[in-house]
Amino acid sequence: MSNLDDPLFVQYMQSDDIAMAQASDVAYKHELNVNANPATANQETQKLLNERFTEPHFLMPQFSNTHAITIERPNKEFILAVRGTRPSNISDLAADAQILLNDRNNSRVDSVEKIYQSFKAEHPTHKLTITGHSLGSFVGHQLANKYNEDFVGFSHPASPLGLLRDNLDYGTSAQHKIYLTKNLDVISSFNKYAKFTDKIISLPQKQETQQDYFGSHSIDNFLPNKKERLQPKIIKTKRGRNTFYETPNAEAIRRSSASSASVYDNCVDNPSLEKCKKINKKL
């Protein structure tokens, strides 16, 4: 079964959660931009946001660093996207080790918490969604639990030593979702059985990542690409002697390529529409 046939994948592609995956990936890229040239990093990251989102999303440099970025959305809501592990970064590996050992004083959490607190000091009432991949998901999850914020995580790391703390010692009314892949992910799969307080959603792993041993953990599994965009399906319908053609998933297609929904005019109910005449004539 292909990704396009999986109901959960289709639902994910139509949801706003895919924007969180995009933001999580841009957080990785922002660190690389800063390392390459601090003077142009913000402009280069803004270019990425312009490419990834069909509606204006703006980097907020004053609430961003190499560990996390804050993004202003067109509806005046905000995203705090926390970067995951870069294997060549020693501080990232140290933070990963702290997760494995269930160290409550995780250095990365402390660093990103300062960004969060600075943002909230200036925008105390604005809606903020925290997101991240892998290490970024862990860090974001800790902050979302502590401050009762909405959270969307990807490939959330699982530490057997931290299961009780993650699931039993906090209460939150905010929405928390974690996306994993259906295939075995040695870093994250334990969450499928042990996460009691979050909504766990397993999506099919992409074919492009299956050649890599850690491919099931990759952020690429949650990002859209041309191959996985929904394609219009033209369906032939007969009403008496008349034959009509329609594309019932056109709205879903628009939602997968843009963050706002589009109005779809059904050709069965409106065969006189100019576009419907063209479809019927062409077919």
C-alpha cells in the first residue's frame, strides 16, 4: 500500500501538523546557516520559510538561536521549533546522553526554555505551538508539559528510564501529538506502547528513507514532496442518460499544497460550470 492509500497519511497531509514538520526541518537548517555566516543566517532562513510555506511565515531572530527558532504565522499565532541532533555536534550528543540516562537537568532544555520565557514575556497571550524532531521533540515536550502549551513532535526519543516521569508526573490540558513511523525505529518505537498521555500517530515510512538503517527516524518521513502530493482523481458518474466527470479530492489536494482550505465546486451538482464543461469536453 502506498502512502497515498493510507488514511492516516492523507489526513496528516491535509492537517496543519505538516507545517510543524516543515518548521522543525527549518530549525535544523537555521543552525547550519548561522554556522556558515552569522551575518546572513536570518535572511537565508527566511528564504527557506518563503519556500516551504504558501502563506507568509516570518522568522523572529530575537527569539531564535542555533537550538530553536520562533516563527510568526499569518494568523498571528506562533511556532517554537526546536532543532534535533546533528551527529557531528558534541553538545547535541551530550544532550542525547542525558535523555538516555534520564538526567532531569538536560542542558538543551534549559537553553531553549530561556527563548520560550523571553518570547512569553513579550507575547504572554498569543497562541504558541511547540514542535521539534528527535532531540528537538524531547526538549519541546518537556517545555510543553511544564507550561501547558500545545505540542506536535516527530520521532520522539524514548528512554526506558524516563517513562514514569514522562507519563505520570504532570497534568496538561493542551493538545500533545507525537508522530512516529510504522517501521521499527530503535530510537522512538517504544513510545508506541509506553506513551499514555499523548496522542501517538504512526505514519508509513517513505521509500526514500528505507535504505538507511536509521531512515525510520528521519525528519524526511514527515515532509511533503512532489511524489507524495495528492493527484486529482477523475471519477466518471452517470445520472440517467447523462455522464459527468468530477474530481472529489480536489479540496484535499489544495489543502495539502496550501495551509488554507479552498472552496471546491462539485461538477456533478454544477455541470454548467465552465471548468466542468472543459473537463467533460476534454474527456
